[in-house]
Amino acid sequence: MSDRYFYRNGHPFFGRMGLHPGGGAAASVFQARGGERCITLASRWSALLGAIAGFGEVAVIAQNRHLRLLTAAEPLEMQEDWEAGLFVDAATGLILDSRDWLYAIAVQERFRGGCSYGIQFFDRRGRGQFKVVLLDEEQLESFVATAEAFGVGGLPPEPEEEAAPPAGSLPLEQGEPLRESLRTLWKGTRHSLGGFFFPGLEGVPRLWALERVGRDLAAPLSEQSFLSAILFARRMALPLRVTLLNRGLHHTITLVPRAIERCPHGVHLFDDEAECHLHLESHLLFWAIQTERGSMIEIITAEGERIGLVEGAGTPEQQATWKTLLKAGRTA
């Protein structure tokens, strides 16, 4: 997904829509920094996601600054949870919090040999967070109808300034009592939550909790140990469940990493159904954690933000193999 640096473009949107400035209900077209033709869409999130469900099978892409996941959905059917303010797709494990969205755009992206078409959602910092891409040319009619129905024209709104990481107020004077509370809460906490703080202990940073809960529950992994675990999973055909966390966005894919590629930016693993790309240019921390759900690798930034999880899936025997592998890779 492109960052939000745009300039106006008077060309018609992929030649079929005839949208142009001053076109009444039709939306004006602008062009993104990478050359993508775009239309800003109305922020009627429930109706827009309902229209996307009409596309049929689509590729679903979710990302944060370090992790990017891709899988297919047929179709993407988001159920709205009014009480929690979330949209949930049970089939893909995708959870979206639209309160963190600033705008959405319909996009035509050119690549060698053709074009792709999709709907992109951007958070309040102006970063691409979630994307739906068509997989079949027969879906273009629905895509065009959605862009026409929701297009509002003009450039997207200005993003909010990036806030500094929140600071915790650590009750360090509690010492051992706090550690015991942490260990007690650890067993029942939702480790699928992102963010900077440990759930249930106000003001206690996640990284501080990892360092103090006890090595039987959380122990650091080196980057090399993390990569070795992924390579071992490929050799043993162990299914992995990868979760991406980005504020209110939660996306989980399951894949057997049949192929692993190193690139200048990080590591890319995929099978026939899903893909995962982890950027390793920035300093990331890896922790092997043990929860009631099983053994997993927690990916956390140097600033203390929890941004991803990798855990064993498959049979109990395969999960036990993964647990043994993580235990062996822990650093002293």
C-alpha cells in the first residue's frame, strides 16, 4: 500500500468509469505517488464492507510497519459487533476496528503485464492498514459500481501526527507482589491483543512484563533462533499460525511454509494459500512465550509495541514439536 502523497490526475479511472472533476455524483480521480489511480470513498464503513462482500473471492492483505499477511477470502463477510465497535470475519479470523480508520480509497495499480484493482483502508496516521484486491476480471462490474456509489471526490483528509509511544507508570516498589500478580494474570490473559501494555495491569508495559514474568513463561529469542525455528518448520512441514496486530486490526493466517525467501528487507514465507512477509530492517525483539493456548513467538518492537505472533498449529504432536523447538532456542 502506498503512503498518502498524492497529486491530482485528470485521466479517467481505468477507462471504464468516466469519472472526472465536476461529474456530479461521480468522484474525481487523483493519482498516488507510485502512479496508482485512486478515488476517495465515503466513510460509511458498514455499507462499504457489505459492498465488498459482493465482490466474491478476494485477496485480503493486512499490514503494520513490520509485518504483512496475505490470504484469500470467499467472500469477505464482515459481521458488525455494535457493542465492541468491531467488524469480524469468522472465516478468515480478521478483526477490524473502524474507529481507527481515517479514509478508504478505490485503487487501480499497474504492474508488469496488467493491473490490479482493490479497496484500501488507511488509519488515522495515514498509513495503509488493510486492503482487499480483486482476483477475477468478472468482479470489475461490482468494483466499478462500488467506486461510483461511494466515491466522494477530492484528496483524502490530512492524517493525524504520529504520537510518541505511551509511557507506563511502573509500580516498581511493589516488587515481588507485582510479579506474582503478573504470573497469575498471565494464565488467563488474551495474548492475541496488541499494543504497548500488559492487559489487566494498568500502566505496566508489555516488554517490562516479558522480562519479569519468569523464564518458564517468557524467554528471549535471538533473530537467528527465530529464523532457525521457521526453517525447521519448513523442513518438518509444521503448520504455523501467524497473527498480525495493528492497533484495532487483528488478522491471523495459517500456512505450512513450503518456501522461504530472504530479501533485502526481511524474510518471506508462503504456501499455496497464504503469504507472510516480515521486515527485519528495524530492530525487532523475539520472545518465546508459553500460554494456555500453546507455545508461540511474540514479535515486539524495541519501543515495546506488540505487533505479531507465530505459533504452532496442526496436530498435538506437531504442536509439541514446535514447543520443544522454541525451548531449545531460548537465550540464556
